[in-house]
Amino acid sequence: MAAAPDGGGPGPAAGEPLLQRRDSGQGSPEPPAHGKPQQGFLSSLFTRDRSCPLMLLKTLETNPYVKLLLDAMKHSGCTVNKGRHFSCEDCEGNVSGGFDASTSQIVLCQNNIRDQAHMSRVVTHELIHAFDHCRAHVHWFTDVRHLACSEIRAASLSGDCSLVNEIFRLHFGLKQHHQTCVRDRAVLSILAVRNISREEAQKAVDDVFESCFNDREPFGRIPHTKIYAQYAHRDFQNRHRYYSNI
């Protein structure tokens, strides 16, 4: 899944990390734990309600970004199965999730995903990588420009660069702010999984930015809000109904 059936691209080379990305940017690394404090009854109930599998299920069933991507994956021959293609795991460092091209699986870092909104952003971001893996022969580990292209698309289309998220990051700007945010997020994501310099990552982003930023499939537009994502999903469904009737 998360990318397509295994046939789409090469798996990680020996020693390569999972294709992961940094925390979505709203927050800092998890503080070190000094022993495990005991949970009270109400606290344990609260934690169970916000557990990774439950938040994932809610995201898959209700989030318009994710629902569109799941439909698009199915239309591309890469139907997503919740049990097969998602894995809730504890992760090291300040990482929220990742897409593993070798297993076609999305890893969700349950120790770093803070809430339902965060879960939805991570799943959306990684499903865009999965969609790219499904529809194209992406050389994730041998061509950094391929990785840059998918990171540009994920930052632009997932809501990573929404106005609300940028305000929380204390990033402000008016002129082409979305493009600036997308460039910055793509570079950070590349640096999270590649042992290259910032200059090399920036060059890879610059080399492919125009074509990849303007590739808005399967949304057909930049879905700045959930309302826009709902419109995009409706248009996607109508588009395929039209072609199926020709």
C-alpha cells in the first residue's frame, strides 16, 4: 500500500533508514522521561480514547483529505488495507511517521503523535507519498530529486503549510507564503532521512519545485482547508463517474 504494491520502486539499501519525516513542526522533541509515572483511572481512560489505533480509525473514516487519497489509491490499483498498510510504533527522536517503500507500509509514531489533528496531518502526508509510489516508479533512495518532488507535494497538499499551522510555528508572511513554507518543509523532510547537506537538499528542491508544486493530483487544487478538501473529493468522484460513463 502506502505507496502501492511492492512493485513500484526499490526498497531501502542496506543501512538506509525508513523513509520518514520529521515532526510536523508544531512542537518540540518529546522531553526525556524520568521513570514512568503511574496513571490514574481517568488519565488512563483519556489515553485509551486517544490511542493510535483509535485516532487512525477516526482519521480514515472522517478526514476528507484522507478519504480522497484512499479513493485515489483504489482507482490507481493500490487499495489500502488498514491492518496491512499502517503500523503504530514507538519511534526514536522527533519523528511523527514515515512511509516504508520496501514494505508498502505507513509507520505512525504513537509516542510522538499528540492528538487527532496531528494524526490526520501525518496520515495525509504519508498517504501522498504512498500515492506517488503507486502511480510512478519513484527512486526513493537513489535519486534525491524524486524524494524532493514527493516531499514538495506532501507539504503543499497535506495541510502542513496551512495558515493555522504556520501561525502556531510563528511564521508569518503574505507574498507567496505557501510556496516558501512548502520549500522549507520539503528541505527539512529530506534532511530527516538523508545524510546530505542543507545546500544539497535545497538544490534538489529547487531543481524540481515548479513542476512538482504544480502537480496537484489527486486533489486537482491546493486544499487549504477541510472544506476545500471536501470539494476536491466531490470533484474527484464526479470526474471518475464521468469517465466511467463514456
